[in-house]
Amino acid sequence: MLEIKNIHVYYGAIHAIKGITITVNDGELVSLVGANGAGKTTILHTISGLLRATSGEILLDGKNLQNVPANTIINMGLAHVPEGRHIFSRMTVEENLRMGAYIISDVKRISDSMERVYHHFPRLKERARQLGGTLSGGEQQMLATGRALMTDPKILLMDEPSMGLSPILVNEIFTIIEQLHNSGITILLVEQNAKKALAVADRAYVLETGKISMQGSAKELAEDDRVRKAYLGA
Amino acid sequence: MSTFLQTLFVGLRLGSIYALVALGYTMVYGIIRLINFAHGDFIMVGGYTMIFTIPVMISLGLPGWVSVLLAILVCALVGMSTELIAYRPVRKKGTSMTALITAIAVSLLLENLAQAIPQIGPNPKVASKIFAAGGVRIADVTLDWTTMLTIFISIVVMVVLYQFTQKTKIGRAMRCVSEDKSASILMGINVNRTIVTTFAIGSGLAAIAALMYIAQYPKVYTTMGSMLGLKAFVAAVLGGIGIIPGAMLGGFVIGLVESFTTSYVSSSMADAFVFLILIIVLIIKPAGILGKNMGEKV
Ligand SMILES: Nc1ncnc2c1ncn2[C@@H]1O[C@H](COP(=O)(O)OP(=O)(O)OP(=O)(O)O)[C@@H](O)[C@H]1O
Ligand SMILES: [Mg+2]
């Protein structure tokens, strides 16, 4: 479904991504783990077109994304839950979800999607009229995820969904990620919580300062000594 | 009592004009964080468009105010071109300081370009009467049509604009882009197009303000937008820059302060009071009357 082939990304003179190849197959949940500043967010931004790779290719269902305007990538079935949620704080929960369906004009489809999201996240329904900025961190994460689901995407990019959440909420978010995965959505998950990320994933990549240092099935990686030392606190 | 009522209506009339112009500043600031110094000059562009087209309308048997539609169109085009030709390229490459200097340059350019056009020249032009003379007497004050229409039209325009930003797809996109550009892109919003649309709307409002202004003070000259623009900018800051209801409120506050100072203190103090109010409000509430710093949770 998603093929990233040997991409290089720069911030001015800073060489942030140094030749990375990642594949996410149909229906897979792939985790990308790595320390702060390893380049995880940069990779997701490059997939979504918010940043551009200077070389290499990104293919979605075989179609090259390099020249697709960033705001039209969502039309190809890719949705992105950004790091730090980036919900619209001055809009209500319902308006935020409506913005998630911005590219859809069929009113019926929008209301169906909204019901589906409310079904996943009943707490959002209770707070439909509340401003996004007044939600708790966990609720904001649910809103950001729900918003990305409004277009019924084939593939979901999630950037540190558990960041800053209490342990109970972390569990809740990971349960939701598993549910989404089971419902057939392909997911590329970026996480610093490597333990959880490896527990839910099919496969995983370990990123170190702009390069992939290890990859394999999530189970194998979770048992690997180097991974355990560096990321699992063992 | 009659002085009070008269002063109140004059203040509301002035405030209506300030509010419409302030909306243009605030919408553009909201979406690209730029103080569009050229915005005041869009009023002048609208003013001249009407000066030249009102006689045409009248010769066609139409009322003179119809030319405001042309003025809206011309102002919208000038606003959009300013964004496309001047601001967008600078935004891509430069800092916010370069953008600000570009805005000042566009303002000077418009004023001087206008003067260079032989049909315009350096001397003010007098506009013909726009709204019918006369009015209605309420208690012991006469309310002229110009005042009533000015207040009425501006309130209608503001209500429509507010509903537009709340209820329509483009309006919502404008609010999203104002708040978070990268998240807007992820939603599928064409950010550049949304910014251009904002310029078109803000500049169109300046044309409506120009109509009301020349209905009251029927004189058009190349720098007519400077002081008016400055006060409207003060109104936008006073209400909370970037906030649409703030611009409306700020506009009316400035209009009322100006007319009450003129009536009860002295006309030469009016501008001083306007800026005094601004300073006091900014000391008490730096983000403006309706401005608030809503913390984003991490
Ligand atoms: N806008 C930017 N300008 C310059 N350098 C940047 C910019 N954004 C990120 N970087 C650098 O690129 C590298 C990768 O950053 P990135 O945000 O992708 O890391 P990350 O793996 O997502 O980290 P975290 O886990 O903290 O979110 C870092 O060294 C960072 O300092
Ligand atoms: Mg990151």
C-alpha cells in the first residue's frame, strides 16, 4: 500500500532523514519507534506532503506522491493524526469532525461518518458542542483520531498518540488503535512508547538519527536485546 | 437629550465604517499574521471606482449607489492581486519584517500610482449625492437616510459575514487556516486559495466602507484611506486583532468615543482620545477587548 524508497529530507542544511526505506502492506499495522529527534515526525510529514524529500520516492498504491499537492493527498485515502493533536481549538468538537470531512460534500456520508466516530468515541458525542481547546489531552487525542477517520481512510498515519497521556488513557488509546487495525485500516504508527507500539504492531522499524537501524516482525524486535536495552528499559 | 441622541447616531455611523474597514485588517491578520498596511488604500481604490462609475450608473438610469458593486469587484481584485503579486512571494522567502515592509510599500505604491493617473491627480474629487436627502424625525432629532442606511447596511454585512464564517465551507476553511495551517492542509484545505479568498472578502468590505464614507464626506483623494485606515486598525487591535466580532466591537467603540469627544469635549481632542482609549485597553488587556489567550493543551 505505502512504499517509501530511499528518501532523503533536509531542513536547510540539516540532513534529517538519510536514505530511508519503509514498506507498509495492506491491512498491516507497522510501528516506527525511535528516540527524540530521530526523525519520526519528519518521515510522516514527508509522506503527507507537508515536507518534501530531496530524493527518493513515496508511492501510495503505486502512485508517486512526490508531485501531489499536500492538500489533495487525503483524497487518495491517506489520513494523518499529527503529533501534538493539532485540533482546531476555537472550533467545537462537532466542527472539528466536520473539518475532517472537508473533502466530502455528500451530507449523508458526513453524518454517517460522524455517527461512526461517535460510536468509537462516545465521549466526543457528549462533548459535541464544547470547544476543542477545552478538552482534556486524552479527549483531544480522541478528537484528532476521530477527525482523521471522517474520510474513512485506507491508511492512517499516527504520530505519538500516547504522548502526555495518563497510563489509563494510554491503554485506552492503544485499544482503539487495535480496534482500528482489526477493522481493516492500514496503520503506520509512530511512538516513543516502544513497548506498547511493538505489542500492537505486525512489523516495526527502529529509527536512529535519520536512519533505520533495525527492522522486522514486532515480536522479534520486542525480544531483541538491543531493542530491549535501548527502548524497553530492560 | 437631543445632542446625546444625535451624537450617539453619529458615533454609530462612524463606527459602522470603522468596523467594516477593521474587519479587513482583522481577517487578513487572522489568516497570515500580517498587518496589511495597504488595506486603507483599498478604500481609496473603492472611492475612485465609484467617483468614475456613479455618473455612468446615473446615465443608465440606475441609482448611483449601484456602482458600489463595481467598487467591490475592483477592490477584491486589487486585494487578491496584492496577495498574489506582493505578499505571497515575500511570505515564502522572507520574515514577518520583510512582509510588513512590503505592505507599507504596497500602500505607498497604490497612493502614488493613483496620483500618477491623469484622471485622478493630486486634487480631491467631489462625489455626487449617494443616498437620498432628508430623513425621519424621532423625538427632536432628525435621522438622515445616510446615517440610517450606513448603520443598517454595516450591521447586515457583519451578520452575513459572521454567519458565512460559521456556517459555510469556505468560511470554516478560513477559520481553520487562521488557526493552524498544517492541520488545514491535512484536512484537504487549499491554504493559498483560502488566503486569496480572505483578501477578496476583506477588500470588498473596504469598498462598502468607501461607499458609506463618501455618502457622508463626499470627497475622494489619494490619501483618504490613511487616517481612516489607521483608526480602523486601532479598532481591530482594540477589539482583539484576528477576531471578527472584535473588529466590529472595536469599530463601534472608536466611532462612539470619537463622536462623544467631539460633542462634549472638543473636536480637536477626538483623535487623541481614540488613541488614549487604545493605550488604556492594551494596558489592561493586551490581547484586546475580546482577545484571549486560549492555551493549547499538549
Ligand atoms: N523545522 C525544523 N527545522 C530544523 N530542524 C528540524 C525541524 N524539525 C525537526 N528538525 C530536526 O530534525 C530532526 C528530526 O526531528 P523529528 O521531529 O522528525 O524527530 P522525532 O523523531 O519526531 O522526535 P520526537 O520523538 O521528539 O517527536 C531533529 O534533529 C530535529 O531537531
Ligand atoms: Mg515527533
